[in-house]
Amino acid sequence: MSLKFREFSPINFLLINFFVFKSFYLKSTMSDLVEVSARIYSVEEYFEIENHSEIRHEFEDGILIPMPGETLDANEIAQNFVTTLQKILRKKGYRMFGHDVRTIVHERRIYRYPDVVVSASDTLKDIRHVTEPVLIVEVLSESTEEVDRNKKFRQYTTLPSLQYYLMVHQDIPLVEFYRRKEATSTFEFNFIDELNDKIEFPLFDTSITLADIYEGIQFKGKDDEVTQ
């Protein structure tokens, strides 16, 4: 099926959030929010804590943000991306990583752990960080959706290297796909919700279907899991 992209604008973005996801915001409470650190840390302190901590933290302007535990489905969805695309991308000069690898969004200010991140092999100068991601995937959950949809979206799309940002739902087969228009700072977007639909990545000359992404996932109210 051919996908028709729409150009992203702030007004589009606000309308999408209101009409498609208003139920999430209505049921959110302060207890749903991820706790953050009360003090301000230096980048050096952050790195030292991460080297010895049993849990991962993201870092934003001196604040440590503990990463919440993920569901089995969220983990499997992220793994499906890697399983489907990693060998293909490696042959084309790219490397693909899971959520234990940090991405530098803004040097010494913002460090994130995307669920999946892809970078050109020749840009990987640091053994611990991705600095020039071309593709980022976040699997949405109740505790992270607001941040993934708003703050992280704004931060990620300021990265000149980023070409694709995907927000993947885990309770229904739905992917929000943002793709940079060639040689611009503008992103086009589309909702993809049919299992046979392909998400095309022209940069890699490859694609992935929703069936690939959700393989093995059983949605609530449905008896059968997604199979190939």
C-alpha cells in the first residue's frame, strides 16, 4: 500500500495530540509521572553514577531521570526492529543499537536512551555514545508517552542527522512515522495501522512492515498473535 505523507507543522502536532491521544492525558495523574532527581548533577557525576548504577538514567540540564521498567511487549517490539533490520543495515554501513546505548542529544546537556537507534558506522567515535543518529524508535507506554511525544520529539528533531523518528504503540498496531523532507528541517508524518503496510526507509533502501514490528505480539481482545 502506498503511504501518503503529510507535512508536519506545530498546528498539526497539537491537533494530533488532542484528537488521537486525549484519553491518555485525561487519565494521567501526578503519580504516573516518572520521578526525577531533586539536585543538580554535573555531566561527570552523571557518567560516574551510570557506570555503577543498576538502573539507567537519562540526563537533562543536570537532572537525572530514572528509566522506568518496560513491559514484555515493549521489549519484544524493540527487538523485532533489530532482528528485522540489523543485518541489512550493517551491510549498508550502519549500526543499530538497543536501549542500553546512550544518545547525545545536546553535548553536556541532554543524554537519552532511545529504545532503538541507528547511526552511520563512520560517525561512531565514542564507544559509549551515539552522536549522530539517523533513525530513532520509541515504544510508547503510559509512563513515557507524554515525554516521547512532546519533549523528546522536539529534542530529537533538532538533530541535523536525524532522518526518521518512529513512535510505536504497544497496545494496538499503530506506528507514527516522521520522516525528514530532503535537505530541509521539516518533517512529514503518517499514521500506519495496517499489518501489511510497509514503512519505507529510502536512506537505507529497505523497508519494514507492521507485521515485522509486531511479530509475536497478542493484542487485547484478539485471540491470535501476530505471525509472519
